[in-house]
Amino acid sequence: MNVAEISAGLGESHTLPDGRLKAERLETLAAAARGAEDRGLEAEVLLYLIKSYAYGGERDRMPVAFGRLLRIYDDHPAEVGGWSHSIHWTLKWMTANLVNNPSVPLATAYRWLDELDGRYRQRGFSARPVLALRAQLAELVGDDEGAATAMEASITAPRDEMADCDACERNTWGWWRTTVGDDDGALDFWAPVLEGELVCAEEPHHVLAQSLLPYLRTGRVEEARGAFLKGYRLVRHNVSLRGSVGRHLEFCALSGNEARGLEIFSEHAAWVTDQHEDVSQRAGFLAGAAVLLRRLVALGHGDVAVGAGTVESMLATLERELGDLSARYDARNGTTAYSERLARRLAQEPLLERLPLGVPLTLPGAGPSEAASPAAATGTATGTATGTTLDEMVAEARRLTTARHPHAEQAWTRIADSGAELPEDVVAEIERTRAGDLMGTDPGRARDLLLSSAERFARATRTADALEARAVAAVALLVTGDPAAAETSLAAVIAEAEREYAAGTLTPAEYVAVRKGGPFNAMNALARHEDPPAAEVAAARALIEAEVALAAELGVADRACRYHDMLAQLCFRLEDRDAARAHLRSAMTGYVDAGQPWFAPTPAGMLAQLALEDGDVKSAEDLVTQAIEYGGGLIDREQAAHLSSLLVEVISRQEGRELDLVAAALAAAARWDGLSEPDTLHNTFTAARAYHVLERHAEAAALFEEAMPRVEVPYDTYGIATTRKQYGDSLCAVDRHHEAAEQYLEAARLLQDDPENQVPHAQLAWAAAEALRDAGQGQESLAAYRRAARLWEEMGAVTPRVRCLRSAAWLQNAMDEQAAEEAGTTADATGPGVVAMRAVLTELESIARSDPSEEVLAELAETSKQLGAMLGDPGDE
């Protein structure tokens, strides 16, 4: 292969993507160049080969190629001197790889650092990057003091042409602060990168990944969410950034997003067996993956399939390799610093229960994402752990029943399923609990169970429980359709309760509990009619008001709360909103004061809705926030989802609350997961739009991208088109112009036959043209501009039409000039672009003669100016 062929092959290699194929091509060219006479060409090939190793995830291969390059440089300075800057820059890269490679003896790493230091000093370069590498090696071997000294010296050393770019240096400084537990300091160093002020080829990619856990640990959860949404797409499938992918996996494991983490790991599972990479990057990926897989095993998902095995088998594979890597690092470093650091990383516990990141995902075989175990929700021992006795289980179930706790039913069910021989009064309590569950679906069966439990309670001399069960059985009789019998039965039970109370057999609370049958019967009787007479509603209101007064007189506050709830419903029927509001507030505060906050969300939510209807968004937000807090994971999932959506609505009505809206909407999306896909997607889109308004387009695009495949679910055609346009706008803002054009074109297609949306249709066609232009698709853009112009013409809209035509003319002109340059000629004043611009000018002149409006004259002047610029008039831009 001669010099010309090698040069041609080198040029062709630039078109190949980074990876093994490109590296193999360059290796072939390097071997050929070694036999050629041109040492400068060989140096050039070697530099590109080394760069290919770096960006292809094969940094371990760099030293051999670089050793040859240095020999050429030292032996042939005249021929290779032109590559001096690149060689010294790349020497820094290669030395960094040696520092982080456990296969390189520590003495060799120090020797190369000294080599780098010497060469830099010889040529007058600053020691700034050398000191940063010395700090990294000191940290690896566990010399924290040495690392701090070297890093502080690096930061204060002068910057020159050999210093890493500002973004990369900030990355290193922040990493150093995390190694000593200073998350705030790290985030301060990273701030210019995270805020987009400093960028480079691999930043903010690394910094976004590294900032995830520091953000969580410092309580900056919104920033953590944003870093994930912006950062993951930057590193996804990028072999040279797999350590950062590992950090995203770790973040998912520690933020309650195990399902998302499993999805990400599954996409990259091939990396586990792909050994063509540098060790430090591999270790970073495997460690992050192991944190995730450990979490999945702890949650009981070890048998979920992933890669070529299961979560559990994959974890075992990863931990074996990580153990080997740790041993290699420790042996090379002469300390246990690496293995200790890795052990701490693998042992991390979740930093918060759940940080919604977008469209919710559910682990295979798991329930909906928001489902929580009773023990987790209450913090109480409601489970049947090994060693729990029957007496302890019964005591706990009775405690929960007395407190009217939502998990009382589950506690009694566990006892029923225990297989133990149960005392008769325990059987009675189980029957009573089952009856409550059946009241709405099978009231006849519920009544039978209640009467059976009453008999059992009576035999156990539990008079109060027997009377209460009979009272509720009377309510069941009403529900079955026999109100007269129900009234007679209930009257008899209450009369008996009055006698027992008078005799001192019943406590005030037990007496009031039996009397609850009256209010329940009244409410059920009204529920049997779609529009009951106002007189019946008023009668029920009087009855329940009397019971409230009695409960208050007897000091039974928890029963009064329930009656206030009932009275609020009746007052709404009677169109007495002020009274309803007062009863709701009494119910809410009463439940909380009685230690039963899980009942407070219903009145609090209704009060929030009333405040919102009255335009008092501040009170509405306070109330719905309280409602969600009172629920605490104990309320019905659908109720929690509705409350979350109400909070989204309240926040959306307030200006400047977009970040709060993101958090509320994604939380609502998570709560609707498994209940209503339209609500899940609607809330995800709401969060995306909020990011869009904030011009945080990377986060917006990430959320749109997740939800867009299912956009048809919650919206009508115009809504879908609008959503696609917003997605396209965000894609354009992050320079994803080709994808943006696809969204604009699809949105335009949806509206093309809608006569009521001609303007949005034309606007979308115009936006598609500009996105295609910016994506470098000249011919497609040209056609799109002309189509948009035709649409504006059909509506008689002069200004947007001529602007589309001018843009098309400029695009055509640029294409003419490019074609002329490629042909070795020069574009002239008769090219299609110039002709098109002249046609626009002629059309405007004609319009101006019949309609010399200010708008037309302004466009005429602008078109004349642009034609002059196109023709090279020195007076025009």
C-alpha cells in the first residue's frame, strides 16, 4: 500500500463510526504506514488510531500505538514536528488510561506520569493536567491527603493549551469533591456544565450522570429528574460512555425507578459480555448495574429474565467479575481502597421512595407502580412474620379495628388464612369484617354473616359488639330492599342499646356505635332514589344533626366526624354550599384530631374543589396538598390519583409554577398507572409542556418521546397535532432537526383536511420546511417551503407566503452555489435561486400597485434588500 493509498484510506476511515471496525481499518493502515517512507503520515495514522481506541471504548489498546508514536516523534522531529501539539495532547489521554488501568503496574503509571511531566516542562507547558492525573492516582490508592494536595495545586496552576477544556476540568473537580463526601461542593464546580455554559464532545454527558446522586442526597430532586431526562439520551448506547450509563442505572435503583433501570440495563445487556473496552469504564458500568440488580433481588424480582439469564444469575456474574476487578486494583495499588469504595457503592440503600421520571413502568409480574404493602404504608407490624403468635396477630387486628384503620380487614384476613383454631369471638370478628366487604355487592350474604357474628358475640358476652352487628344487619336489610323490616329491626336494636347504656353495660362510644345504624339507614334510603324529595333529605339531615349533637355530648368525637361527612352530602343536595363547606371542614379537622387522618382526604379534597371553583387557588392548593398528605398511602389508589390530578389542575392555573407542575404531573401520572392510561399519558404530556414553557427542551423532548407513541389515547386530532408541534419545537431547540421535521409533518397531515385549522396546518408545513433545512435535507425542505407557500396563498395570506418563498429562494441559491463549487464553476445571477427571488419581488410589485398597504410595502422593501444581498450588493448584508 503506497502513501497515496494510505492517505485515501485514512480519509475513508473518517466516515466510519467509532468502534472495532474503524479501529481494525486504522490498524491496517498503521501497519502499512510503518513500511512507508513518510513518518509524518504514519504519525497522523497513529493519532487517529489512538483517538479511535479512546472513543470506541478500547483505551487499553492506546499505549502500544502511542509508544510507537513517541519513538517516531523523538527520532524524526523534522517530519513529525507538525503533529507536536496533538502528540502531547494525546499523551495526556493515554497517561490517564494508564492511571486507571489495573493491568498497568503502579510503578509504570508513575513513570508515565513523570514522562508526561517532563515533556510538558521541557516545552513550557503548565503542570495543571499532570497534577490532576496525580490526584486521580492518589485517590485510587487511597491517599486522600495526596489527592487533595495535587488537585488543589492543579486548580491553581496556570491554564494553557494543554489543559483540559473548561467543561472537562469542572467534571474532574466535581468528581474530586464527591470522593470526600462534599456533594454541595461538587455541584458548585459542575454548575457551569449543568447549566449549559460549558460544553464539549463528552460534556455535559459525564457531569449529568455524576450529578444524579449528589442532587438526590442534597434534596434537589427536581434537578436530579432533569439531569436524568437530559443526560440518559446523551449516553445511551455510547460505548465510550458506558460508565455514565452505569450511573443512570444506579440512580434508577436508588430513586424508586427499578423498572426503568431494568429497561435501560436490558438495552445494554450485551455490554456485559463485550470485553473490548477499557477496564475502568467497564467497572463503572458493571458497578451501577450491580446496584440495580441487587435492588431488584431485594424486591423479590430475582427470577425476572434479563439478557441471557435472570436478574439473580446476572447479578452473580457481575459480582464475580467486580470481585476480580477489585482484587486486581487492590493488588496493583497495594491497598484495599478500591474494594472498600466499591463495597460502599454496592451497599447503598434507596435515597427516596419514588421520583417519577416520566411514563411509569411496571416490573414484570409486579402490580401497578403505586401499590404499597400495608406494612410499608403504615409502619406497623401488620404482617405475619415468622414467630408472630396468633394472640399477637389478633391483638394487632383489634387495635386496627378500634382505630378504624384501612388495613384492619387485611389483618383479619391473615388470621382467617392462618389455619389456626380460632376462638368463637375471633371468628365473629372475621365474619363481621367479611360482611363489611360484601355490603355493596351481596347485602343478603352480608346480613347473614352479621347475624351469625352477633350470635357468636352474644355467646362470648360481648354485648356491645353483638348489638352493633345487629344494627348493621338492619342496614343490610334496607339495602336488600325491605325498608320497613329494616326500620323495625333497627328500632328494636337501638331500644335495647338504650337500656344497656342506662344500665351501665355499654360505654358512650359503644352506645353511639350501635346508634350509627340510624344515620346509615337514612343515607341508604336516600341513595335508593335518584332525586329524593327535599323533605326526605331535610328529615335525614335533622336525624343526623341530632346524632352529631349526641356524639359531641358524650365525647365520641371520631363518630361525629363521619356524621359531618354525611351532613355535607345532604347540604349539597339542599344547595346549601356554606353549610356543606362547614361540615366538610369539621369532618376533616375532626378526623385528624381523632387520629384517623386516612378519612380526611375525602372532605379535604371536596373543600379543595370548592375553593378552586371559587377561584381561590391558594386555598385549593393547600387543601389538596393536605388531602394527599393525610392519605399517606392508605387511601384507595383511585382516590389518590384523583387528588393528584386535582393538584395538577390547581397548579396549572398559577403563573410561574411550571417546575411545580412538572413534579405534580409526573406524580399524578405514576398514581394513574394501571388505572387509566389516558390519565397517565395526559399528565406526562402536561409535565412535558411545562418543561417546554420553561425552555428546558431536553427534558421536554425526553418526556414527549416516551409518551408520543401512545398520544392518540387521551387527545382529539387537533390536540394530537398541537402536542406533536410542541414536541417538534423542543426537538429543534436541541438540534434534533430531522426528528422535529417528522413531528411537524405528521401534525400537518392530521390537519390537512380540516377546514377549521387551515392556519395551524400552514404553520406546521412552514415549521417542517425549516426543520428539514436545518437537518441538511435541501430538496425536501425546498418542497416543504413551496407547499407551505401554496397553503398561505389559498388563505390569501401575503406575508407568510412571501417569507416562505424567500426562504425557498435562499435555500435554492445555497444549493446552486454548492453544486457550482463541486463542479469547479461559479454560480451566476441567472441561477434558480436568484430567479425565484426575482419572482417574489415581481409578485409583490404587482400586489403593491393594487394594494399599497403598509404590510405589502414592508415585504416589498425586504425582498428587494434580500435580492441585493443574494446578488452580492456591498450595501446589503
